Amino acid sequence: MSLLTQFDQSDAAATGRELHRFAAELYPICRSITGEGIRQTLRNIQERIPLQLTEVPTGTAVLDWTVPKEWNIRDAYIKDANGNKVVDFKKCNLHVLNYSMPVHASMPLSELKGHLATLPDRPDWVPYRTSYYKESWGFCLSHNQMLGLRDGDYEVCIDSTLEDGNLTYGECYLPGKSSEEVLISSHACHPSLANDNLSGIVVAAALAKFLMWRELRYSYRFVFAPGTIGAITWLAKNREVASRIRHGLVLTGIGNADAFHYKKSRRGNAEIDRVAAHVLLHNSKAAETLEFSPYGYDERQYCSPGFNLAVGCLMRSVWGTFPEYHTSADNLEFIRPEKLAESLRVCAAIVDVLENNERYRNLSPYGEPQLGKRGLYRSTGGGAIGDEINAQLWVLNLSDGQNSLLDIAERSAIPFTAISAAAERLRDGGLLSVLPEG
Amino acid sequence: MSLLTQFDQSDAAATGRELHRFAAELYPICRSITGEGIRQTLRNIQERIPLQLTEVPTGTAVLDWTVPKEWNIRDAYIKDANGNKVVDFKKCNLHVLNYSMPVHASMPLSELKGHLATLPDRPDWVPYRTSYYKESWGFCLSHNQMLGLRDGDYEVCIDSTLEDGNLTYGECYLPGKSSEEVLISSHACHPSLANDNLSGIVVAAALAKFLMWRELRYSYRFVFAPGTIGAITWLAKNREVASRIRHGLVLTGIGNADAFHYKKSRRGNAEIDRVAAHVLLHNSKAAETLEFSPYGYDERQYCSPGFNLAVGCLMRSVWGTFPEYHTSADNLEFIRPEKLAESLRVCAAIVDVLENNERYRNLSPYGEPQLGKRGLYRSTGGGAIGDEINAQLWVLNLSDGQNSLLDIAERSAIPFTAISAAAERLRDGGLLSVLPEG
Amino acid sequence: MSLLTQFDQSDAAATGRELHRFAAELYPICRSITGEGIRQTLRNIQERIPLQLTEVPTGTAVLDWTVPKEWNIRDAYIKDANGNKVVDFKKCNLHVLNYSMPVHASMPLSELKGHLATLPDRPDWVPYRTSYYKESWGFCLSHNQMLGLRDGDYEVCIDSTLEDGNLTYGECYLPGKSSEEVLISSHACHPSLANDNLSGIVVAAALAKFLMWRELRYSYRFVFAPGTIGAITWLAKNREVASRIRHGLVLTGIGNADAFHYKKSRRGNAEIDRVAAHVLLHNSKAAETLEFSPYGYDERQYCSPGFNLAVGCLMRSVWGTFPEYHTSADNLEFIRPEKLAESLRVCAAIVDVLENNERYRNLSPYGEPQLGKRGLYRSTGGGAIGDEINAQLWVLNLSDGQNSLLDIAERSAIPFTAISAAAERLRDGGLLSVLPEG
């Protein structure tokens, strides 16, 4: 049974609720590119799928970078002269400039303001800001909060540590018949941001769970790592694995209500690019395919010219283009159970195509074979033929050894599922043989 | 003189009337894929052009198929309890399910209805239905006829035979300088249906007559055969000929008033595909070019992957897309003399391009040659040049050995006829030499 | 500093006025394809840039042509019976059919009319007509002038000489590091016509002046020659130079107010074609790129199939498509200082791309290099990156040895200037090395 059929026969609404529940479980954790937050997140994933955690020590050289210090935080606040906490990390972990160095000091508002970030255009939202590679400290708060601050002295406290430790990432590896791999990668470093990227994490984990018990053509590798430095670290430590990656997807921002956006790999016409475009065309409304660009998520690293992997990025809203992006409004209400479930369904459909995109040879290539004597045609002529016969004719006509089923689906504008089913009937009827790869 | 010029200097209206007259002569014959109907049709064509008939015995293995029994029919009717013929084959041969086995029986209306086909949406029209590969019998009638049938017993009689015999096809072969062939194929198995495909038959025959007395570059082969099984039989018995087919056209449904539709060969960019598109662009209004698909007419067989011939299909209305298709409304009023004549004209224009699509070499390729001293330019400068000079400049500029005249016509958007005439003037002026093929 | 920056830091209005002043200086001269008119024009150019004049004797065989006689004219007029000059060459040199043989005769109006050309649709304008290759004489006048002529005898006088002499062209050669050349060609044979082609002449001369003092990658050759026969003569005498031309532009009709039109070289996708399209896209409004055609200006000769040089044609209005074309209305008011200056600016931008379109290799191609530690990134994360960082990411991602900076500019839709600046920063940061050509 195809993965898509398996999904469609299950309770999608229940799946959506379960995905959202997992996101809600991860939401409060204060993640960063290193530290207990991401480590805890990976352990929560580990409760659902087999996940191997790797710890890479601070100072390790990884490609052009160095693994940074491990950041941990217990508390942070700003108190006014009366001792009232006017900004409180415990209420919202976005309040702290992520990766802030520790600070405990008193200062007038005028000085404090140099350490505050707000969003004047969205005065009720708290922005998400980071300072990974320059030691700094700061707070993020809503613009209205800031407007409410009176002149005077404030106590600022960030009870964090920035010390030698480790960068942590997790991998779930599902072996298939081939040692060639499909990579599914989701960044896991953002604190309380739901769409970016709890949505990617929970859908990736659910996809892994789906695939765990199946016979697979390819081997699958799910990577959960901090953005940028995590992908770089993983690539640095897995160059040989990277050379076996045949197809890949970065999953991110796939929980909200926007239409799907697929950003192509740097190659632009890799099989994954064509598969994703085909699946979205036939399985979603208003989906858009975007050309590759070197800014974005971790496809930046996988598609750097030295690796140039066939890795695209599946999103709904595109980073930086929606107002909730990197703000406190990217919360658990912003992502929806049914959208998470639909994203999982699209991933399942993509995997189906990758798994079944074989090339066949028509064993009766001279003229049309007589389908009727094999029970594969209608008996009364003169009227229209049905979709199933039409799909069979396409598969027979184009199975000359040059065309994969995806090639046939694209040229005929028939969904891959119907082409694949037609190929199965024809193979059962003795009219097709599968060709070896390559 | 080009074929097109020859056509344009003749009386097109008279040609149209003659084409329609021939269609009217063939209309009453009850054709099928085998039997006297198609044999008689081929004999009528034989009165106009040299046609060699081939008889292939029942049971002969042809590619993946077997030549079926020969079907002949003398009469068929349904009589009501009063002995009135309520359905009468002699009035309309569509009334019989084509290829019906013989039957003579009495049965109640309820049982009879299982053998009746009608068109509820077009209650006055009789559908055309066949049952070639499953032994069966039946009647086709107008929906209103069926609604008029009262309960009671009916006498049904189909005085047919379905016995070992032959499948018959006809070929008209016109040798040219080259042994490479142009194939013109029309199916000749449909009973009283005018557009599908008496139109194709009569235009093909007229085209052959046009070409009979000309010196030809290619050899031409006109095939009149039953649909599907006829093309398959012809291919099975002519594999070596098939390998010499350089260009081909299936002619069908070209008598009605719709704009032209050209369906490309499986190759998609074969010379015939480009020629047909070019000719239609410059010689007809609202013509459309359709991508190849494996359903349709006998291009299905010629374009099966084992043969993959450069054979397209020229139509006006596309099969299955117009209400008259495969009904009694596809009659002699549905096809029009002037449309038949225009179709012949387009075929002539296509043949002209095929015959004259040479590659030339500019013998003075460095700078423009001085056309004026050869009488090929105007004498006063400053104003605009004319179309003829412009066509000459295009031919000179692109005749570098890489471009055929069709390449030049396409790139310049100038009709092939003007490009070809310019090439002739330049050749006469000593500025071009023709290149050998290949 | 880029040429474009140099231009933008100068006083464009003053440049425009200077260009127009030079055009006004050349305007009264009666040029033709040979003779003192074009020779004087070249001497005026010589006052501004180093220009080498070449004289090619009448009768010299040049490609398929022969250098014609040298034409000179002192005066021409038509006098009526009262001795009044009704048409006077000294008022407007277009009045004489260019290259007219000498004549001095008296004839009735009826006979004279056979030698008169007018523009009935533009009754106040004088047309420009020539008769280079057929000995003839004639006058051009406004239609209203002709309507005013009464019956009677007229004295016609064309005090010209058509004798063995020379064809003259001028070249300005600016050597660069490479012996490969960029050709800038402007026809200089038209009499008092401002846009066609004093505009091309003055912009070409100003561009040469701009380049004279710069270090150049390519060598530059500016050719000022009569149309058609001049380009043919130059090509005939410079076959070896022609083989070194890597890029070329014909400059013509670039002084009026119309949007830019760039006509591609015969190759259609030569670097100059892509450069011109890119520069116009980012530096002008409503510019259009036209496919190559073999009619036009001297690109006809450079793009003849034997040479097939990568030479396009930069215009504003396209020849033959605007009413002022080849009439007395193509005068000094028709061209505008600011349009001439803008045309020079576009030429400068094109040269900039040609000069800087290198291929680089990313020296840190595995993953993104850490730009921050090199001062090439922002320090606070979470918000949008700027255009400069984005351009850097594009250059790094595509600098795999396959892509030139123009390739990167095209794929990223970022102006070449920004891509080139990003490459410079990255090279300074040790992240890029330039690749040798070829």
C-alpha cells in the first residue's frame, strides 16, 4: 500500500491533533543553538522515534566555522525601581536576546534602551532576536511594554552561562534496500516559535514514524539540528554520508494556513524538485514553486557549491514574508492541526513518488499491445475510454527505457499515483518489466 | 510549379464539389474492419488512383494481435409484434452494432433493451458502436426511437456472417527520387460517418492524384486500412518499409467547419511537426497544434515506442470533442465541399515544404553579397526594402550549412513559400548551392 | 572606479550639452559614402580622440564589392524660369539625391518630375534618398515645395564630381591587456541627419575619450565608416583583426527620446547580447531587446555568416519605424542633450560589465563560510539581511568555476554592479580567487 493510501485510510483529524499536541509539548522549552533546550527537545523526539544524539565539543573546527560555547539560561528579568518585574523571561522566553551573555546590573532607562529590541509596527508582539557570534546581551519586548517604561533605574538580570560544552544534534536513520539516502532536515534551535520550526520538527518526526515499519527503497535519515551551525557541523562530520544523499528536503514553517511553497535545490531540476512540484500540483491548492536562492534555511548549507546536494525546502509561508515571522505571534494558535496533518500528507506523497519512480520497459513495443485480451480494455468501442486505460496507454507508449514514471506523469499531466497504478496493472499483465537503475 | 500554386490556379470550388461527391458515393456503404464494405470502398478509390489491395487471412499473427474473422452483413432489423420494422439497417447502417454476430430471435422488450444503445442527450441521433473483439450483437437507435417502443415481444434479426476470410487494406505507392517515404494514412473502416473518416479518405485520394504526375523528391505511400488492426497489420507486414518512413500524416476528420488541429508525433519536434505547424500558421485561421498523446487514431500505432515514426495527425475537430462524433449526425451535411478543398490545400502546402526543405550554402558568406549588380536589389536607397529582398537577406544570412529553409522560415517568421522563392532567385543568381542531405 | 561611477560623479547635463554641440558642429557637412564630407567629419572627430584615417582607392575589390568612385559636391539647385532658386542645396544638403552625378540642363517640369522625390504624407519634410550603385541624379524636396512648382522650364544644376578617388574610414584603437577586441562601430555617411547617425558618432567618440586613460582588460576599436560599403571595406582589409573581436556594438540612432532598443547579434546569446539586455533591464525604462534580423545597420556585415561576429546594435528608435527617419525632421531638435548623455551612460555600463565579467572560485565552498568573523555579516540575527549580504551569498553560492559574474547577476536578478562589488568584498576577504579565462 502506498504511504499516501495509508495516510488517507487513517484518521487525519486525529493525526493533526497529535501533531499539534507534540508542538505544544515542545513550545515552552527555551531552545538555542546549543544547550539544554535543544538537548531536551531531542529527548522528547526520542520518545517517539529512534534518535541518536551526537554531542560535538565547543571549539571543534567544522568546515569554515567553530563549534561555539554552550549556552544555558535559568532566568532573566528587568525590574523597575519598585522591584516589579516589567520584563520576565519566565513568561516568554523570547524576551531574552537568544545566546545573551550573563549580566546583573543596574542602569538608567537611557542606557538600558541600547539593549532593547521592539517592533514599533506590531506594538503588541515580542520580536525574536539572537546574537550567536558576537558576545552581547539584550531583551526583546513589545513596543507597548517599552513605551510603558518610566525614566529611572532598572535592575537587569540574565542568569545565563556561556561556557565550553557541546553542540547537540539528533539523527534517525531508517535503512532501506539502497544505501543511497533521502535526507529530511529540520532546524531545532528556535525557542517558543511554533511554525518556525516546531511545525517542521513534529511533521518530520511523524514522517519517520510512518516509515519505520515499511520496506524502503532508499535509506532515510532525519536530522534535527540547530540552524546553520548545526547543519554545518553535521556536514563536517558526515562528508561520506553526504555523498550518498540522493534526495533531500528541509522541512520548516509547514503548520500555518498559507499555501505550500517549495524552494528548489540549487540544481533546479533535481528529481526532488520535480517530485515536489508534481505532488504539490496534484495535491494542494495555490502551491508555488520558488527558484533556488542562497538565503533561507539549512538548504543554504546542503546546497553550498562544494556539496551541491539535491535538497529543496518545503514550506507554507516563506521566511521573512509574513508578519508573524520571528515574533511572539508565531505561537500555538498560528499553527493548525489540520494544516500540520496536510503537510504530513504531502510529505508522504513525495516519499511515495521517490520510492516508486522506476523506469519500465514496454515488452510489446511494436504497435499497441492488445489490452482487451488481457482484461485491460473495455469491450464496446465507439465511446470514450476511461482514465485508467488512458494512463495505461501513456505508460506503454513512453516506457522505452528512457522515461521514468515521473517523466510519464509530467508529460501526460496525470497524477503519479494513477501512472504508478497503471504501471502495476501492466506489469501484472506481463507487458512491462522494471529496468535497473542508472 | 509548387503544388500550392498548382492548387491555387485550379478551381477550388469545383475540387470541393468533387471531393464531396466522392464522399457521398462512399457514404452508404456499410464498412467494418473486415468484409465487403471496406473492400468495396477500396475498389471505389481504385477507380481514381492506382491502389494495390492486400488481403491478410483471418488468424494471421500481426504484432501482438491476430487478424479477426471477416464480417459481412446483408440485413438487420427489429420488428414489433405487428411485423413493423421499428429499426431497419437498410435505412441507416449505424443501427447495427458494428461487427455483430448473427442473430434471429424473438424476445420481450425488457431483454432486448440489454442489446440497445442510444444517446439520451441527443435523442434524435443514432450512436455508432462496435464490438470487434468480443462476440456480441446489438442495435443502435435514436433515444426517441427507443422511447417509442412498447412492451411486448420483438423479432430481432441480424443477417450477418462472421467467418474466416481476410482483412483488406489498400496502398497507393508513388515513387520519388529518394527511397525514403512520406506516409499518408487514413482509416477506412467506419460505416456511414462522413467526417470520420470519408473526409480523410477523399482528401488523401485527391492528394495522391495530385502527386501522381509530378517529379517527387520523396516516395509517397497512401495507406487506406481499417483503424487500429489495419495499421497494426500493415506495420506487421511492412517493417522494412516502415524503417524508410521519414515523415507521415494521419488524415482524419478534415471535412467539417472547425479550425485545423495538428497533433504532433511522439517525437514532438520532428520535421513533419514543424512543417505542419508552420503551414497552419501561415495558411489557416485559429489552427491549433496539440502535443502528442497515445490515444487517438492510427498515429497510436505508428508512434508506438518500437516504431516511433515521425507521424502526426491532421484533423479539424478532434475526436471525441464534438457532439456529432460517432453519431448519425456526422453525415454528408456535416462535411462541406469548401472545407474539404481547403484541407486538400493545406496538405498540398505541407507536401510542398517537405519536397523543398533543402539546406543551402551561401557562396559569398563574408559580408552581404552585392545584390544590386545581380539585379536582386532596388536601385534607390533611403526608403524601406521590400519583402522579397528581406527574404533574400534571411536566406543569405542563415545559409551557413546548418539551417534548412524551414529553419529560416521559422526564425524569420516569413512563409516558407517566400523563403523558398528567395532561395531560388539567389541560386539562379549564383549565390547559393544546395547541400547534400544528412 | 567603474566607468559608470565615473560617469555618475561627473556633470551629466554638461556632458549632454557637449555631445549635442559636437553633433551641431557636424550637422551641416554634406557627407556621403565617399568624399570630402566624410573625410571632414573624421577630421573633426580626430580633434577629440586619436583617429587613424585609411584611404582605400576606387576600384579596390572588397569582399563581393568594389570601392566606388569618390563623390564631391559644391552646389546644386533648381531655378525657375525667372531665375529664382526654388530648390537650393546650400539651404539643406538633403535636397540632392546623395551621390548624384553632375548635371546642368534645362527641362520642362514634366521631365524634371521624374527626378524629384517628396513625402506626400509629410508635406513639409524633405526626404533623404541615395543612388550609390546606379549612376543617376535627382532632387529631394518637400511635397509642398513641389506642389508650388508651376509648369514651365527649369534650370537644374548639380555641381558634383564622381571620379576615381578614395573611400575613407577612421579607427581609434585603445590597447588593453588582452589582444581580444571590443568593436564599437558607427556609420558616418549620412548628411544632415542628426539621430541617424550623428548621435552614434558623438556618443562613440565620447566613449572612446572616456576609455583613453583607463587600464583596460580588452582592447577597444572604434570604427567610423560609411554604412555598408565602409563596413565591408573595413572587414576586407582587417580579416585578422576581425578574428580577434570578442564583443561588438553598432551605435546608431541613440539621441532621440525613445526607449532603448537592443538588437541581438546573429548568435543570439553572445555575451554582448546578455550584457546589453542586463544593463538595459537595470538602467533604463521600457527598453526592448530585439531578435537578430539580417536587415538594419552594419551589424548586417559583421554578422554575415562568414564572420558571424558577436556584434549587436544599440539604438533608441529602430530604423524605419519612426516618421522622422531619413527625413529633414531628423534634425538637431530631434536629438536631445540629456538623451545623448544617457546613451553614453548605458554604453559605459555595458563596458563595465564586459571589463569586469570574470569567473571566480569560492575558496570555502563547503557550507557557507563564516562571513561574520570577516566583518561581512551583521551581528544581530532574527531580522532580514541586507542587499549587500544577499549579493555576497549569491556570489559565494554560484562561484563554482562555472558561473561568471554576469551569470550570477542574471540568476539572482541583482544588478551586475552590486554583484561585482560583492565579489570585490569577498575577494578582499580572502574568500574568492579569480579564474583564468577560457
